[in-house]
Amino acid sequence: MSAWETVIGLEIHAQLATQSKIFSGSATRYGAPPNAQANLVDLGYPGVLPVLNAAAVRMAVKLGLALQARIATHSVFARKNYFYPDLPKGYQISQYELPIVAQGALEIVLEDGTTKRIGVTRAHLEEDAGKSLHEGLPGVTGIDLNRAGTPLVEIVSEPELRSAKEAVAYMKKMHTLVRYLEICDGNMQEGSFRCDANVSVRPQGAQRFGTRAEIKNLNSFRFVERAINHEVARQIELLESGGQVVQETRLYDPDRGETRPMRSKEEANDYRYFPDPDLLPVVLSEEFIEEVRRTLPELPDEKARRLQHDYQLSAYDAGVLSASRELAAYYEEVVRAVPREPKLAANWVMGELAAALNKENLEITSGRLPAERLGGLLTRIADGTISGKIAKEVFESMWASGASADSVIAEKGLRQITDSAAIEKVIDEVMAKNPAQLGEYRAGKDKLFGFFIGQVMKATGGKANPAQLNELLRRKLGG
């Protein structure tokens, strides 16, 4: 594949976290019975008029400011005309020539640790269509219009992504950003965050883009990577065998791990865009834009830089901990309990805690182990009450019971032995029981040091202070 260059652009659809739809008062709650959340505006009845949801506009502006994009003080809604069973009006209200957000950018981190700036061509407001249902309906198609009119912001990247991994990194970064801004819940299983991938290949060094295929409705990071890799391989194989890539829309079949044709790719003129006569242009004042700017939170990149600076974390650790506002807030609350041990706190939040959450498919906000409780456990490691190894046993009990670290330590008698005389006594007993190993060690077999460490730890139930044990054992074994 080295003779070919991959060119990818993503169109990300993020459902805005409004309480009602973009042009009607219908609810946007997920999971309602089919067609229970669709009123006459959503159903496209004659004579009804759309009314723009101000909260959707505010959220789009918030996104644009976070992307350092140009916010249009004058933008227009258009009708995108096409016929499909889940589009009752026969057109979708979207933005075409004058989107609300344009010319932004997002910085991603590549696998080698370098950064790359990906341009964001535009982000425009639009309404979602309904949904066609086939499961459990043999021979017919059911139409659920609950999603019809749900507010979306479509975020269109420049074709500057050069691999499936870059595309995933960009999509994950955008996913993090919209959740930080609290404009989208990012729930991919429910369709709140999904993307279409425009994929083409061209010979290395060529200036012209190849013919692209659009892969629709990818709703997981894993599927995005697999679909793009399959499509790239398909196009290269086709071109190298003398064929031509056809511009078309394709679907990804995760069961077969392949893309398949859906329909020929439409161009803008196929949709016969024209300004929606029922909606006035959206006119924003500079005062409004500045008011929205003042509501911006600390953004992911800013937070990662601050975590690096304030807690002397690596770029990797800071990046993981700033992946969500909730995770970063949890970490900083833990650090408040052990202010001199920010790296210890990072290791436990990203290690033991993350593993426990993943095992039970829980979020950091689940409340299963409050930050102050984890901080209490780390305090006992820092002050020498327990060792790091015993702390893992304490953590498991805390996770299962909800008890505090101190109560688990007291109940199970896990307090670390820090009395040097007591540790020396156990060392003497271990040396007396293992004269052969002692002789080999003193004859130069240094690897047996680990054997003696293990025997002492076994005799003390793992409670001997590791630092003290190391020092005392070296002295004793040295004769």
C-alpha cells in the first residue's frame, strides 16, 4: 500500500443536548415508544411552521468558539430535498451556503506522540431524519419518527486525515470536546454521536484527489477504523487490477467486516438546495457571541497542559486524565487527599480504578468509589501504614463493600510492620531455615535475594515494610 496515499474526511453528526427538537416542542428523550415524540411539525403537516430552538444555536456557537472557528453573524437555513420514507416533509432543513460555524481546527496526537492540526471546514445546524425499522417486521418496513427534527450539528473536516488511526484519533478528540462543552452526551450506541467517512486513495505524490466513497452511519470507533481500512484496501485492489472507483455511498457490515454499495453518491445539485422560506436568517450580535464565550469551560488541551504543569505528570498521563471533565475532576479530588503524591494518584486512577470500572462497565460518575475514599487509601500508602501490594487487597475490599480504607485495614489486620526489630527477627528465622540458599547467596548468587524477600514477606503475610526489609535483608545477608 506504500505506493498509495489515503485521503479521509469525516462528517460527524452530534446530537445537541436540548430538551426539545430544533424546530418544534417535541421531546428528544431516547427510548420512547415509536412515534410518541413526533408532533405535526415533525410529521410535515401542511400549514405548520418551524420555530428555531435558541438553545441549539447557543450550543453550535459554543462548539465554534472551542474550535477557534469563524462564527457567522448571519447564517441561513436551507431545504435539502430528497425522498425517503423516514423524511415525512420530503426535505431536510439544514444549512448549506451560509453555515453558522466555519474555518476551525482541531489538534490530534498521532501514534508517535507528534501533533497534527486538522482543519474543520464547517459545522452547521440541521434536523435529523426519522428511522426505518426492519427487526421483527418480516416483509415490511416500520417508520419511527421520534428522531425526526432532533437537533444535530454536522461537523465537516478537511480531507486532511491520512489513515484510519488518524481518523479515529480525530473522532475521539471531537467526542471528548462535545462532552466537555456539554452540548452532546456522546452516546454512540443511542446514535447521539456518529459519523460518515469519505474515503479515497491516490498515488503517492499526486495532487488530485481520487474518487471517493462515503461510508454512512458509523457509530463506534472500532467500526470507523475497520470500515476505513477495508475501504482503502478495496479501492487499491480495484485500481491495481485496472478498474475504477465509483463515487457512491456505502454501508459497513460489521459481521462481515466489509463495506457494500448502498446508492450512487449524490452531489449538492441533486438535493436542489434553496433557502427555507419559513425560517428567517439567524442574526447573531457580537455581544451574544462574547456572552457564549464566557461560558466555555477549561477545554481538554488546556486541562492537559495544566495537569502536566501543576502535578508534574507526563503528557500521556495528563492526556488520559483529561479525557473527560468528570475523570479530571475525580483525579484532582484524589490529589487533594495526597498532595505530595500526584503520580501515585494518577497511577491508581488510571490503573486499579479504571480496571474495576471497566470490568463492571461503570462510568467514573457512578459513585461506586468516591474520590475521597480512594484518597484515604493512598494516604495510608504514603504514610507507610500499608504497602502498595497490600493496598491492592484493601482496594478490592473497599470496592466490594464500600468501606473506608482505615476500616478494612483495621478489620483485616493489614497494618504494615515497620518495627525494625520485628523484621530482623523474621529475617534471622528465614536465614536459619534456608542455610543452603544463604551459602549460595554469599558465594555470589545475587539472584537469591529475591528468594529471601519472598520468604520474609510470606512469613509476615506481606506486611513487612518493603523499603526497611530491603535495607535490613541486605545487611543481614552480607554477614
